[in-house]
Amino acid sequence: MTICDAAGKPIENRPLWDGTGADCLIVICSRLSAVDKRIDAEIKAFRNVCPGGKVIPYVIDGIPNAKLPQEECFPPMLRANETEEAFAVSGKGTGAAPCAAASDSDVV
């Protein structure tokens, strides 16, 4: 199945937006989004277009920086650096929960 934009053009190999004027990117994190290459590409595109922007992970399923790959909810661009700490917002419970940061310091 090919995913297309409103004009009918395939969007598989390009960002869904240009990032103009964005201060942050909210990433819905789940076990499915952790393995979706398009999600990872969106995060990479955001960091390229908005280098000072913040990435806000919103966890709905899975575990950030999980020891078991099948439990991981972060896409590769958000996975732990182990030298930093950040917060991810959880849709499963009481709100913000501490977790190891992603590969860059722009995760809140």
C-alpha cells in the first residue's frame, strides 16, 4: 500500500511537512512507531530544518529505551545516549515519566 498526500503523490520518501516555523515536534511513541521508518525520517527532517527545536515524545504503548526490542517505543532517532536524561510524556498513566534521553539533547 502506498500512502499519498492530498494531491495523490507518494509521501514515502519525503517529510510530511517542511518544518517552517516549528518550535517543537510531538512524536507519538508506540511499539509500532518504534519500527516505522517514516517516523524516524520525520524526526531527522525536523532536526535538520529546526536544529534548536525540541522533540517531545508522547508514549502510548511500549517502554522507552527498553531492554527487549519488542517492548521499545522510541524510534531509533530518539533512543538512549545513556549520558543524558530527559522526560517523555506518557498517555498511559500520570503524565511525565523520567527516561533516558534520545541521541541528542533536544528531547524534553
